[in-house]
Amino acid sequence: MGDHAKATAIPSSTTGTTVTEIVLPGRVEPDGLEVAARALPAPAAGQVVLTMEATGVCFAEQQMRRGKYYDQPEFPFVPGYDVVGTVTAVGPDVDPALVGRRFAAVTKTGAWASALLLEAADLVAVPDGVSPAAAETVLVNGITAWQMLHRTARVRSGGTVVVLGANGGVGSLLVQLARHAGLSVIGTASPRHHEGLREQGVTPVDYRDPEMYRLIRELAPDGVDAVFDHVGGPAVAESWGLLRKGGTLVSYGTAATKDLAGDSQLPVLKLFAQLAVWNNLPNGKGAHFYNLWAGRRCADSFRRRLSEDLTRVLRLVADGTLTPRIAAEYPLSEAGAALALAESHTVAGKVVLVPDAPRS
């Protein structure tokens, strides 16, 4: 798996390592994140220590900062939805050959740390030649895009899909995967990104245009095979109206309500209810809410599915089919600035956190 520092399992009660973590103490602005240090416990049976080489900022952290994530963790906590790193120690019953090898994992929380404990069963190997930052950009976003396209929508080659937010973290990967699958893509984005979308074979539409949905219907008067909607809110009905008979609406977020006060679960529950009504209409259309964590109670099948899909995505990065888009790299201790940049919507691609430079 490449040349990485070697280490061995440490059987003591701690690893002897002090780790740096970024703590979200409450509903604060990005500059309210706190940098903390603690001793890392030794890995228990089935666990490894993964030394972080790249983690990232995704929409989930932006919602969590506001206390608006559907499955909101209790404050204070360490954010970080996914991570790439090298195994530097293993616990009992874990193959010591993992040490020194690079892996990726989806964590939901906890990855904004210089090192962390993970279950060995949750690790997915990163191919040689794929950098930590490149791999990081396609973890949660890549799994989400792959599963929505290939497991939920299942659009056949030659079909047409609409990707809302085609320049976003998930949307940009959806565009690339859809084009690779032989699909025509209509993508919404701000005008400054339209030329880049055209270069990928995408038909762009200005998402700020009040006539956006009418313009899409003019481009696909017979309807489209799938719409991927991360916006939610009242306009999701417009997305539903774009579908042809037999088409599929895949909703995967409620960005439209992220700044609204009130119960963080209410917008999602309203969306679930609406999708359920549509999904039972006798018109051949389907309406689904994508949740990466669905099926997690069946741990073995969940891990197998996630590993299979992430491995496919990483292979597409390795062979050049998928182009990771890295907006910026920040040292871990500057996570607040990284989060602010990600929330500014002024950059294309993913904002990545990397280890702080060693002190001289």
C-alpha cells in the first residue's frame, strides 16, 4: 500500500500519543471551534489507531454547527464525517499487517483529529497512487453519489437525469458518474460554473433563475429519468414534476431549511411524509430519501455494501475516470477557517483538513 511509517501494536492502556482534536462546543460560528488535546487510549480488540492524513468539511458539519443535523450529536463533540490515514497500531485480534497501510473510513463524527480509534472492520483500502486528499474528496460524497445513482435510481444508459447543485461536493461526483454511465445530465449551478459543466458534457441551468424548473422542462419536455435533489423544502414538488412516468426522485437533504429555527428533524419528517404520498401514487414514478446510514443495524451487510461501493469509487479515481476536486487544504488547527470557507459557497470542490506541520 505504499511507503508509510511502520509501527507496532501497543498493549498498554494508552498509546502514549497525545492527539489534537477539534471540538464543536455548541451552536457557535466557525471561529468558535476549539482545539483540544488528550491521551489516546490503546486500541481494544478489533480496533486500530488510524493516524489522520486527510479529513474534510462536508454539508453535515455545516448543519451540525447549527444544531440542524437530523441525527444531531449532543454538544460538545468532535466533528468529522470521514477520514483517510495510516494504521499505526492495532489491538488484539487485528492483523498486524495492517500497520503502515493507508485506509479510508466513514465515521459520521470524530475524524477532525490527528489520530483516532476505529473498528478494523470499517476500513477500506486506498489504492496506490491515490493521495490522501484525493481519496478524502470522494469518501462520503462518492459513496452517496454512487449509491443514489446505481442502487436507488438505477437509470439505464441513454437516460437523462437532473442534478441540482451540479457543482457541489456530491453533485460534481454525480455528474461525473452519470456521464461515465452514459447518461445525459442537466445540472443546476451559478453561471460562473456553467462553462466547466459544459466541458463535462452537462447542460447547465442557472439555479438562481426563478424560471429554473420551466427551463429544465423545456430541455426535457417528455420528462427525465431521475432528479437528485439536496434542497428539499417546498420546491421539491417541482423536482417531482420533472419526472417522466417511471422516473425516480432521489432526495438527499434539506438545504433549503438549514437556517430555519426550530426542530432539526421536522423538515426531514415533513419531507418523508411527502415522499411517501408520492411514492404510493399509481403513476409509475418513485420517490426516495437517500440515507447513507440506512441498514446499519445489519452491520455485516452494511459494511460489505459500503466497502464494495467505496472500493469502486476509489478505483475510478485511481484510473482517472473520476477527478477529485480539492478546493483548499487547511491544517487541522485551522478547522474554523476551513469550515467558514466551505460555508461561503465561493469555491468549487471539497475543503480538506490535513495534519499540522511538525513543530521545529
